[in-house]
Amino acid sequence: ADHATLLWVLVRFGDWREVERSGPLDGAVRLRDPAYSRFSWEAARLFMLANQAAYAPHLQLQQDVVAAQRSLQAAFNSIPEDTKTKPGPGNGIYSSHNHAVSSIVKRVADARVLLLRNMTDEAVSELELAVDMQDNLTYMEPPYVHAPVRQCLGRVLLVAGRLGEAEAVYRQDLKQYPLNGWSLLGLSQTLQRQERHEEASEFESQQALAWSAADVVIESSCPAFEKTKYMHEPDHLPTVNSGMSRK
């Protein structure tokens, strides 16, 4: 589970260099949930390849994305159904929720691939389904899913120019997770695009405060969906081996 958690943090920030370095753990490492760990690696790798293909859409990377999507499906198929436990609604608080979480992540990953193919409406539909699934998870602290899906849905809507919808999504995320810097950024960007500059400046100030102690700067509420030039840099090989082991 810890390996998977690390991967989701790296994906959330779009840190593909560290994603690649992490790799899938080999069989010598004992994991509590090896199937979920493998799924997490395949999902992280798919996000990485899709963002590279968005930056430089040549045939080899397109083929790599298709292969990675198949690997992700195979990894998902290996995750057993969640066991229902008590107490709590749904599967209960003692269930791993690995299958439920993987179902959500897979929809988000599929949405990223749809965006790569310029199928924005279809990607939005996948993300909306993922949002509904996330909202219906059993309450847990910290939440079972590494990041609110609304933050990526809002970004997709913003980029697509569907500004009213993006604003509603970000406001709902801020209602659920007050003052979170990700949706404060997305909302301020959305309001700026609507030329509502006075409102936007208010949220920009809140966003600056939310990130005042951070050692990174974000420019998107969903870095996992942004293009990346990593892997196209001169000192790096152009492909990733899905079977590589951690070094």
C-alpha cells in the first residue's frame, strides 16, 4: 500500500522522473496488496506515457499508450472484489476498497487517453462517472482515493472552454474540501477566463496563502493531465520498459 501511495503522490504532481525511477517492485519485496501495487504502477505509467504522447504525438508513443492501457486492464482484472465488512455503510470501514478505488482510477486514466484522442466529451463523461463513484465511497480519513477527481474534471472543462461547468465543479470541490489550494487555483483561473477579475483576485489570494509553505509551484489543478517534455530530453531514452525493476 505504501508503494501505491507514493506513486499516487508522484502522479498528482506530475513528477514523471520519480514515477519512472520507482517502477514496479520486484517479487523480492513483500507487499500487503501486490495486485493493487501493480495496478497503481500500471496506472502511473499510463498517465506518464499519455502526457508524453500529448507533448510529442509520434507513432511509437501512441502505440506505447495503447499497450499501457491493455496492461492496466489486465492489472485491474487481477484485483479481487472488495470484501464487505462492518461497521459502516457500503463495504464498511475495514474493507480494503482496493477494487472500488481501482475502478475510479481506471476511469480517470481512460479519460486521459480519450483526451489524447481529442474526445473531450467522452473524457468528461468518464470523469463525471468517476466523481459519482468517489462520492459514494465509504467515508474514511484520509480518503481512499488519493485526490478528488473533481480537480481533474474542472481542469478538463476549463481547457475545453466550458467555463460555467468548470466553475461549478471547482466550487463543489471547495465545499467538500474547503480552502484546498488545487481548486482555489482552478476556480481563480476559471473566473479570470470569464473576465471576472475582482472575484478571481480574491481566490488567487486564498490560493497563495494555501501554498505559502509549499516547496513546489503548480499551474494546474490536475498536473497529471498536463503535457510533459520529460522523456524527450536529450539525456533520456525515448521509451519506458513496463517490466523494469526498481533499482
